[in-house]
Amino acid sequence: MNSIQKQLSKAIAILSLFLTGCTAVVPEQPASEKPLEEAAVLVEEEPEEKEISEAGDIEILFTSDMHCGVNEGFGVVGLQQIREVLERKGVRTLLVDDGDVIQGDIVGTLTKGSAIITLMNDLHYDAAIPGNHEFDYGMETFLELTEQAEFPYISCNFNQDGKLLLDPYIIKEVSGKKIAFIGVTTPKTLTSSSPANFMDETGEIVYSFMQDDTGDLLWQTIQKNVDEVREQGVDYVIVMSHIGNEEIVEPFNFQNLIEHTSGIDVVLDGHSHDTDQVVMKNKDGESVYRSACGTKLQAIGYVRIDGKSGAITTGLYSLNSDVTAAELFGLENELSEPVAELQNDLEKTMAREIGKTEYALVANDPEKTESNGAPLRIVRCQETNLGDLAADAIRSETGTDIAFANGGGIRDEISAGTITYADIINVFPFSNQICVSKLSGQQILDALEWGARSVPGQTGAFLHPSGLTYEIHADIPSSISITSDGLFASVDGEYRVKNVMVGDEPLDLSKTYTVAGLDFFMKYHGSGFGMMGPDEVILDEVKMDNQVFMDYITGKLNGVVGEEYANPYGQGRIKITGAE
């Protein structure tokens, strides 16, 4: 045993590195924890090279919603280590990704995802699917990245004018078994990435993800591809989906996918950042496994196929640590040097000081957490000081009556102390442009209602205002109607949003106001804002969001975010009543 393996063995013995999963032996059992010794796949006392038999075990490792977290959680070094140890134990491995890998952190923003694809090539990924955020740098960039990738991108529902742009599936033959992977991208991509990315030069949307009202078109397409690969004699069918489990994206969730199809063995799922391991019945009453692995490489998902019985086991390699696996266990492998070089280059660029803040600027609740201990992301469901600051920066830049910052556009938070360029980019990694529109009071009320429809639940459409205050009565059920493209259509009942004030005056539904915000939602209907669009824009591409935020701190605030933004829960611009 070499020194690295000894360190890994000792660390695993004393730290909470554990394996969870559900087994094919008792298909209806819920996800369960297995004892630590069953996680020995990560380390062995005397590793030895083993000849891989044609009937050997197969393990499909999968990642999802990495969001550029190549040096977080397990990190790509830890991911590579897992694969190497499995291979040494005689297990044949495949590695796939379920989307949202190239966006979400500085490295993605500065390289438009290219650096992430390079690392995925180094990891020898076998397949990947596009998530909604794969398109955030534009369609042309995404298609260039698929050319850079040394592995196939697949999706059975991503098309242009009805023509598929990627292969719908691939078939891999491993240890004498034929395994089909079918790709599915969330139909909500049109509104959860910038809709401008899916338009032609005339502004018409020409790309589609089969987003009909019922979901039937998507389920039928998936079934068609399942039937096709089954006819080719595959042993296993695995759907790689970026769909998730959020109620707000109905009907496009994994439950409906499984219930409306047959012939699928496993659904590897992403998008909702959960880690649920589920077994449920398909439309023929057969058990199907659904596995998700969270975000930022905090867990690595797996599908184990037993070489003798053919039984399937799904689950997670989970790391409960605030430091990366590479640092925690002293790991070094062929990914260590590329990651270190990338990190050094970024640190030089990002270390530049922008200003200071006397108070933590929050996106997560500083006092409460989710039931599983994860941060509670309140910037998507209630006022925060960071939301106030972002909206104020936009209004200061544009001089409008009102400004909005949407919760989904605020991706991180800033600790008290020095504010660096890295902090700014982490908060606003998308480099969206600010635009100004003329909107009626009715459009503004509808926009607020759209953003408040899920409260106390979260949505990226939640609006943080500047120049405006409002109330959300969460005990009033949302009565919003939605178009087939997932956009706001109308409010058919009582509004949850009430007592909207612009300055000291009530919002006048017939009056026109100047409103500033990200072009993502104000111009291109991002996050489903169908009540406004390019026709109302009077000033386009004012400046990038991160630059506006930076300029506000260095200029208007003279480099110091002070007492005005002391309260993490904001200045009382949004009052919520009736929430549980």
C-alpha cells in the first residue's frame, strides 16, 4: 500500500465518508444507509491489479449540477481516485454527467465553460447531457463546447425546428453487457436559461425541448428511444435526465417520466440538486430506480451492476467535509496538476480588492437551515440585504423609478470584510446585461405576483425591489395561469401581492413607470416573465450586472458597504404574511 492509499484508508476510518443506496434485491425498499465497511470500494488494504473478466462487475459513476465545482466536495481529483480504485479492484467503470457542469463559478465565467470541458476530457467522461445552464454562454458557444468534448453530448428532446441537434442516445458495451444511455434535457430550459439563446436573428424561438402542456410529447419521445434501443438487444436502459423533482416545473419531473414510460431500468437525475434515492413503479407496474447526487461534487452517484446476478444497486459516495477530498486525504493523481494550474491562474485574477463590507451580505438564511442541514436559500423567497444591494445598484446605474434583482440571478453571498473581484463574480457569474423598460403598473403587479407565486417555497423569479415595497399574502393560493412555453399568462383569481407602493404612492395600474433589471427576465422572458419583453425595452445593454454591482460599491458607496445594509433580512421592502 502506497502512502496515498494509507492516508485514504485512515481518513475513511475516522471521517464520515459513507455509502447510501437502494438495492435491486428488494425493489420496494426505500433508500437506506449501509455500514461503513461496505464503502470499502474506495480503499483496499492490499490493492492488486486484477484481470477484468467478461462477466465482471460494472459501476457507472455519475455527476450532476457540478456548476464548476471542480475543487469542491470530492473535486475532480477525488472523482478520479474513486474510479482508479474501482478499476484496480476489477470493476469496469463508466463516467457520465447529467448537466449544469460548465456554469456557476468563476472558472466557467472567465473561460465560457472551456476549462471545465478540458477537465472532463482528462477524466475520460463517457457521455454527458446538456442541462439548462449549458446554454448560458449562448448557443454558438455550447455547440463549440460539444466539439471540444472528447465524449458525446446526448439529448433526445433538444432540437432546432424539429430536427435533433445531438444524438438521442449512445450504447456502451462493457464486460459483455450492452448498456444504453438516453439523454433528456428539461423542457424548462427555454425559461431557466436566457430565451435569447434559443432565438434566430429575427427574435423567433427556433430551438425546442418538447415543452408541451401535458408532457406527453416528451414521454412519447423517451419511450420511442427506449423501444429503439431495446430492439437493438441492450441489457440495460439508463435515462440521463436533467429534470429533477420540483413542483414548480410540473409536469416535467422524474415521477411523471417514470410513470409514463416502460422499459427503463434506472433514471439518473439532476436539476433539483437533491440527493434522493427512489424506487417507483413505471406504467407497467415494474420497478425503476431514480438516483440523484446533489451539486458541487458533494456526492458521486453510482449504478452498480453485479456481474453474476445482473442485479442493480444505486446510491451515493458522500463526503461530509468542508474541504475537498484531495486536501482531506492527501490525494494526488493525474488530475492534480491540471487543477492546480487552473487554480493558480484564477487566484491571480480574482484576488484584486474591490471594496469592503462591514456586514455579511446574505443569500442564505444566517440562522436557519434546510431539514437535511443544507443552507436555506432565502434570496429566492424573501428579502435579504444582498437582494436590496443588488437592486439598489441597478437603480443607481439607470436612474429609473424602480429596479428589480431576481433571486435566481444572485448565486452566492459575501462575507463581512474585504470584497474581491472573485466575490462579485461569484454573486453574478452570468454576466447578464442590464436593460430599462417602460412598464405599466399592471405589468409590474403581474411581475411581482409571478415572483411571489411559490412563497414560502423558492423560485428564481422572486423579485427584490428598489424604489418599491410590497406585501405577499402567502395564505392566498396562487391563481396564475401558465402558457405552454412555461411563461406567465394571467392571474385568474385573487392576487397574493398587495399594497404595492412606489416611493410614497400606491402603484397605479394604469400609469407607466421606468423599470430596470436583467435582460434575462425583462427582455427575454427568463424565469417565465411573460408579462414583459423586448417591445417594452427603451434602453438596452446598459452594462453587465457584475460591473454595475462593482461600480455601485466603488462609486456610490465609496468602497464601503455600511450600516444601511446591516440587517441580513433587508430594509423591510417585502412583507410576507400567512406563511407557515
